[in-house]
Amino acid sequence: SQQGEEDPQALSIQEGENATMNCSYKTSINNLQWYRQNSGRGLVHLILIRSNEREKHSGRLRVTLDTSKKSSSLLITASRAADTASYFCATYVQAAGNKLTFGGGTRVLVKP
Amino acid sequence: DGGITQSPKYLFRKEGQNVTLSCEQNLNHDAMYWYRQDPGQGLRLIYYSQIVNDFQKGDIAEGYSVSREKKESFPLTVTSAQKNPTAFYLCASSTFSGLALGYTFGSGTRLTVV
């Protein structure tokens, strides 16, 4: 079962533009995490936001969390060609066990 | 450098054959996980293990088996009962209380049925 659903499924932007993607989930969570996957590679952890946090920043990344709407967004500012990848949200629900549930991902293409 | 090593990178399986995918970590992480990824899709949990000699089924465990005899190792066997095994397989690990830190992933094994 997929806890997180991401929107859009694919995104194409020009270098220098901002990229925004959204993640919606179904049940209450303990934290939500975002990962990046370059084509044919493993996932890399980007940022984690806890259920009692509303916004976090890491470099050019900004994550928001709205627990009332059960949704999160990831913003990449001033995108670069190297940001081309798939981005996944993952939710942690402690009561469901020591594991993450991943969404379907957003494929981002940054054109030079 | 600490990390997770998956091998082989590419694997080809004949119909009716069992194959084993290797996952080794030197991060001293307690928990290890196997996920399956189909083209253009998200990750689905196959099995996970929080301690040695114990593991739990994920959402799509049928046709797969695992063992956890050592903390560092969590091999996945794709059995002949798995009818559609062609996919990208990802192994991950985390500390026991470390989901505040997220997973560390291996680089994956691409399995193809020939």
C-alpha cells in the first residue's frame, strides 16, 4: 500500500527556475522524508520533517508540512541541470513498524 | 568509507531458477530493508529486519525469502514462485531508532528474467 502520492508525476523546467512537488498521505505520521534518485541508482536522503514542524530548509531545498491537510511540498530553488532526478516522499508511522512507506515519485527534468 | 554494498549490479535469471541478491553494510545499522522498484514507479517493501535472526514481511513478500544471520548482511532470494521478478531491487539500512535520520540505500541490483 502506498501512503504517499506525489504530484505532479513529471515536471520539466528551465535551469534557474524553481521546482515544486507535492506529497499527500493518508494517515497520521511521525515524520516525512524526501529522497532523490538519479537514474538507475539508489536513493539519497535529502531532508526530514517531523510532524510537529511546519517548514525546514536545507541549502536550496525547502520543505513544508501541513498535517491538517496531510500534505507536504518540496521546493527546489534556482534549479540546476544536476537536479534532474526523481524525487520521492516517504512517511514514517511508528505504530506501523520501523519502516518507511514511499510515494510514486516525481520525475524532474531541468533543461540547461 | 561506510556504506551499503549491493551485488551484483546486474543479474539475469532463467525461468524456474532461484537467485540471491547480496546486501552488506558496514554502518553498524540495526535495521535492513529490501524494496522493489518497477519502471517509473515508487518503492514497495518486500521484507525488513530489525535485529539478527528476525525479519518481517512487507507488502509484497510472496515469492521472496530472506535471512539475517549477521548484522551486516541481509540477502534476498528471488524464488521461482515469483512470477514477475524483473525489477530494480534496492537494499537500505537504518539505525534502530534512526528513522529520524532516514535510510541509507545501496546502489541497487537490476534483475532481468531471460
